[in-house]
Amino acid sequence: ERVLKELEGGEYVVSKVKKTVAKSHAPAPFTTSSMQQDASNKLGFSSPETMSLAQHLYEGIATENGDHIAFITYMRTDSVRVSQEAQAAALARIREVYGPEYAPEKPNFYATKKGAQDAHEAVRPIDLEMTPEKAKGLLDRKHYALYKLIYERFLASQMAEARYNSAQMEIENSGYIFRASGRVLLFAGYTKVYQEAVKKEDEDEISSSKLLPDLSEGEKVDLLSMQKEQKFTKPPLRYTDASLVKAMEEKGIGRPSTYATIIAKLNQKYVKKEGKYMVPTPVAYDVVDMLVKCFRDIMDVGFTAGMETKLDDIEEGGVDWHRVIADFYPGFEKNLRDASSYGDEMTDIVCQKCGHFMIRRMGKYGKYLACSNYPECRNIVSEAQEEISAVRCPKCGENMIVKNGRFGKFLACPNYPECKTTLSMPSEEEPELVGKCPECGAPMTPRKSKKGKTYYSCSNYPECKFMSWDIPTGDRCPECGQPLVKTARGTVKCSNKECSYKIKPEKTEKEAGKASSASRNVPADGPDDVPPLMDEPYYDE
């Protein structure tokens, strides 16, 4: 409040003005890492998904006239190197499409980082004549989006720099200094084709980058308004696919070929996604605690990067692999023995089978009790008290119990092994019933498969066991008599894969302009991939 009062009475004077022409250089063509980061930031693709799509683009597709078309170069590379032929083709296309001023005076060259594997050049289009517009008729939505990103990034990497009029200004009052900055685009350069993704922490800075009035030092200005605001230091943001790939690359963890595999492994049970951010699971905390305590050297990021270097030296013949193993294994073997007993805790709980005390241990699905008289007695019991649900077993009528499995909680019959029925955990919210069962006419219930994919089962289960990946309409195909289903995109089609009957939804003029008239030849794991109907539903165990 005191500062505000001091500022209200004084004069605001421009104390410093600095004007420059700022330049922004074109980014390098994609490596595996930068491709995964950009696809995550701009397209929302996970790293495994990006690599799968890129693999398809690299392998290519068969066209209707019998030709085979590959779209991009090899997608697993550290290198930003580009062949002279590709660079010359890019410069020629830039001059032809955008004008000679958009081509740099000298070709752009980028330095590949030290220790990178340079066997393959950067990820780029194979043929620049295969523009995104031409490719759109050959690819599905996701493959097209990734190809367009790769195409534009490569073309931009060979273009001239962007130029801005940049201004920084300081305004002083009563010893307090206010700073303002802004910039105006003079020449678009590579930004004509490609815009780099904006980081969340840079959004405020970008949004405040605007044209400033033409003021001179010593000039007085008027106060229009003032507001006070208190800000706190924010904790670092959680990792996304993109930021984790960047961190692994910077710290030397893994290789371009392993980034997607590492993230896929984390997604199995060590992290859960909240939006695009990765949140560690309880299992992750337990595993990290154990690894840090028992394998301190291996858990050091420097060890992983150092081991990668040693493996490269072995490959090049500079180091004997016997010596590397001899230096590493004795300490690792001792750590392994220590880890085998980590977390074991003797309890005063008596084994119901042999009378010995039970040992508390940590397993894949949480803590459990094991008899200390092992292997003579192999009794193990879950330490957690069993939770009885209100759901009754559809086969024997008993109230089912809640258990933990590889894919989370599920319901199991208490009469196991006589009754082996298992069911998915019911949703906390009552699922919205959709569609119509073609067998009995009852509405369909959305459910999740083991892999998290949505399917639809008859709400009359277990009396009716009909299920489908897509929403049944309740009608039958007029050509073959099989059930009709409705996809997520609104297309009504026959569930029989051998039947071509299909009714596409009516499109708006905007949608019709964007839609591709050509068939999509690259297989995609999307809602249009309709598997055959099944007699038995999936259970989430």
C-alpha cells in the first residue's frame, strides 16, 4: 500500500529506450527426440504412438494402382545431417513456392551433438513433391498430421531467418522502475511455414510481446491504471511425454530407439496421466525407494550416461567388454543380494497352517504376509482386509470381493477356485446407456477392456452376452443381416467385416471441405477398426 501511494503522486518518465532488430534462426530438422517432443506438444501424441505412426510412414503404403510409397527417412536417429540432394531440393522448392527472399544466402547447416549416432540423416520427407496436400488423400488423420509436421519442419530448417523490430523500455517513478518489451514481425522467414511450440512458462511472455508506442528518453507518460499482484514461486511442472524425452536426451539416458519403449513401460503401472502430465503411482514410489537404497550407484543419472559411453566404446573397439563387466558385476551382485531381502519385516502374526511367525513383504500388488517356515510351509495371505462389494456373482450369487491385479482393482467370486468368475469394478458414476442390443433390444453399457479400450456390452448380461467395440443401433444390415453399429465418427456400418454396407453421417459444409475423398490405406488403431462381435465379454483381471 505504501508503494502504491508513492507511485500515485510522482511523475512517470521514460528513463531508457533500446531498439534492435532481433533475428530468429530456423530450427534444425527433426531427430527422433525432437520429433517426439513436437508431436506431443502440437498434436498430443504419446511417444510410443508417434514412433508407431512414424514407422508406418517409413515403411510406406501400397496404393490402388499397385505402387508402393514411402513417406519419410528412417525415424530412429540422433543426427541433424541432411544429404546435399535433399538440401538442394528444399532450396529449389522454397524459391519456387515462397520466393527467393525466403531462401538463405548460404545453405543452413546444423551441428550434430557429440556422441550422436550419425548412421542415418535427420528425419525428413523422402520426396518434397509429396506435399501434405497430396499425402492427405493417402493417409488417415494421424499419419497425415505427423507427416505434415515432419514436412514443414524440414522445409523450415532450410529457410531464411525471421526478423523482428524489438524494443525494450524502462519507465521510472520515485525510484521504482517499470519495464516493458515488445516486438513486431518484419520478415516472416521460416515462420511462414513452421511455428515452434510455446512452453507453458513462456506463454505470459509471448502474450505480452506487442507493439510499444514510439517514445524517447526523458519523455513523460500518464498513468492509466495500476493493480497490485502477489506471486509465489511455483514448483516445477510434472513431466509430459515431451519434457521427459527432452530430459532423457539432455542427461544421456537411453537412445532414440528406446525413448518410446521407456515411456510405454512407465505407463504400464508406474505413472498415471492427469491430462498430459505424468503422476507417479504408489508402486513407483516403493520401487524408487528400494532402488535408491539398494542400487545407489546405478540410480545415479551419471552412471547411466557413463555406461552408454562405455557401450559405445566397446562397439568401436576402444574398450574390452570383459574389463567393463569385471569392474561392474562384483558390486552389483552384492547390491542384488541386499535387495532380495529389502522390505522383509518379521511380525508377531502366527501362520494358521504351521504356527511359525509370518514375514511382511512387498509384492507386485502391495504388501502381503509369507510364512517364515518357507519352503516347508508356503502359506501366503494378503495383509489388507478383504472388501466385500454389493455386486453379486452372476454364476453362484455370492457377494463378490475386491481384489488388486495387474490392471488395478477387480471383483472376484469368494468361492474361488470352485467359482472363477471375475468382473470389472463398477464405475462410481452410473454409466450412460447407449445404443440398442440387436439380440434382446436392451440398451448397451459402455465398459473398458484390459487395455483401456471402450467396448459395449448388453445391459441384460449375463442373460444376454452380446458385445461390440462400436455402438449397436439395434437394426440389421439390409444386405447380410448382421447387426449394424455406429462408430465414434457417426458412421453406421455393418459389423460383418466382409460386408461393405455403410452409411456416412451428413457433413456440414466446413467438414465436407476438409474431408478427404480418397480411401485411407494406412491401418490405424481407431474407432473405425471394428473387430468381429464376441460371444463372451472381456473381464478386467
